Amino acid sequence: MVKSITTFKALLSTFLLFAGVGLFAQSFNGPGGSIPSSGSASVYPSTVNVTGVGTSFSQIQVSINGLNHTWPSDLDILLVGPTGAQCILMSDVGSSFDLVGVTYTFADGGPAMSTSALNPSGTYAPTNSLTPDTWPAPGPGSVTQANPTLGVYNGLNANGTWSLYVQDDTGGDSGSFGGWTLTFVAPVTNDVCAGAQAISCGYTGSGSTIGATVDTAPSCGGVAAAYPGVWYKFTPTPANGMFLKLSSCGQGTLDTKITVYTGSCGNLVCLGSNDNGAGCPNGTSEMTFRPLWNREHYVLVQSTTPGLFGLTLTCNVSPFGLVQETPGDEVGTGKFSVYPNPTQGELNVNLQPFIGRNAIMTVMNSVGQVVFTRDLGEIQVPTEQLNLDNLQSGMYFMSVRVDGEVHTEKFMVNKNRP
């Protein structure tokens, strides 16, 4: 078989599996075949020859591509590695619900397949509901695995011939599969905050939570550190703009959660988070936020199940139709002022320079979400008084749009002040 560095369509659409300058995953493709009403597939076993991997992987994933069958519970699929280690990928699952062109990706940590309902395309843990199962010669014969796991291959030399045995164990129904993909994922190096991978504006890369652990980071913006996650870091400057965007939106099918902190790994301070971005499919996420210039930011990307994801960092973003200001050393333009700052809720806005002009006032939180807006019309008095008691403690940004110009000042809400 031909070795390939693929786009791994089942997980990342067209997103290339590279992280930084290093190889992130290696994939190998095997042929498919027809599956008779009873007995072994026409290609039995289907094999791939793996080279250049050795033991340098954290986990493997197996995708069965373009699978068709009129009675899925008849299917028995077994993977055998070059050392003889075995893993039942699926057996006696899916009941009688027809499979039409589905793709199953098997990875430890995924949900088990259903034995009584249709299993749609997706990522699952290897699942076997009845034991033992038998794969006739040249298969290994009887195999008893009540709880199969792909972890059986961890630490073993992956180089050599891998064999996929597909068969139908009961007469009356048939099917086919288009091929299969064996993927070796490199060890996770950014599993903890201290090992965060450095990124910068314009970053487009891939990541993996396979082999990652659950972190002890503080909850932020309603998103808790409850799933395996990996870390990134960057330090924005005024040249990067007032708003930045982190996104896994539409980059694969992995359900991700993105959280941004400032501070240090030992003292992380919540800046914002997103879970299930608006308009983002498959639970992918996207957040536009206001950075703190010249301070290190830490990004935690979690996923509900281990897998591969894509991530981008975009700078100089203009959210909600707001015009970006020309970056300087400070957020404020000096055209208006707000006081007291910090405030416990009551805020005065000095608009003296804008008297006689039409203005719209907007307040955004640190992640760029609009939390307050008011159309002031033609400004008649120098001071506008606002009641912001509903806002939580934190950093906010007041923007005043006047005749197409946008002016911004930063202020703090601190309800814990004595």
C-alpha cells in the first residue's frame, strides 16, 4: 500500500494535519471490497505496510470508509498489528438498520456503538457486544474481547504489515466498504499549560487531544476545564488590533471548547471562552475577544471526546460592524472620558467634545460581546449617566460612534470595592 500524509477527511475536512513545522499524524490507506451475505470480504485481509513510525505515536485511530450493509449486526471487523496484537473494532452492533456510505472512525475515548439503534458516521470506541467471535483462516480464528481497546498497540513497534479482517457472520444480507485508514497520532507535547505551544497572528494549524489529560485550570465564562485539553500561548501587541479571533469553526467534526486566559500558568485569569460558536457545525467553536496588549495569553482547547481539530488565530478583526481604530499604546483615544473608573455600576460619560453631533454608545466585554448599547441621537448635554449594575466585575470597553468615527475608552467594573 502507498503511505500518505493525508487530510484525514473524517476528522479535519480539508485541514492539513501539521502542527508547527513537525509532522502531527501519519496515515496509511488500505483497499476496500465487497462483503458477501455470509463469509469473508473479497479482500481478506486488507493490508497496509507501515514504515517510519516505530513507537513514536501516542495513539492510533482507524477509519472504515464508505461502509454499506443491510444488517450491520452481522459485521465483524478485526484489526491485527505486525506484532500480532488484536483489536475488535466492531461486532454485533447496529442491529438491522441499513448502512449507506457511512464512515466510522475508531478511537479510544469515543462513545460505544449502539447495539439496538443506527450508528451514524462518527467517532466511536471499539465495540463488541458478544463474545467470542471467529475470523476464519487466514484470520486468527476465535477471539474473545469483551472490551476491545486500541491501546493494546501503545508502546509496540508499528512498522510492518497491518491487517483488517472484515466478514459477515450470518447469511441473508451483504454490503461493501470503500477502504480504510490507519492513522498514528504523534505524542502530545502541549498537554499542560507550562508546555503551551507558541502561536502568533495568522496561525493556521492542527491539534490533537488524543492522549491529553483534563486540566486544573479555573472555570471561565461558563466553560469548565472538564475534558481533555491542550494549550497554546501568544502575546498580542497594539499592532495586532483591538480585537482578535480564535476559531475551530468548521475545521473538522470534533466538539471543541476554547478558553482564553491571561496571567501565568500558576495564576490564570479568565479573559473569555466559547462553546459551540454561532453558525459553527459539529460543536466547533469561535470567539472574538479584546486582548490585553503586551501580556501573555494562554489558550485551552478542550474536546468532549479525544480527536483532531483545526485552530486559527486572526488579528485585526472588526466585530459587530465596528470600525477598527488605529492601534496605539493605549486603548483610549482621549476624545471622551468615563468616571468613576473603576465603577461599582454607576458610570458617567463625558461627551463634551461631541455636543451637537449624533452618536451611538456601545459597551463590550473583554471578549467583544456587546452588553449595552444606546442611540444617543444628537448630544445636547456634556455628561451621559449610565446604570451598569447588571454587569459583572471585569474589564469593559466603551465605544462611541460619531459620524462614522469610533472612539473607545477602557473601564473596569469592580463590585468588590469597599
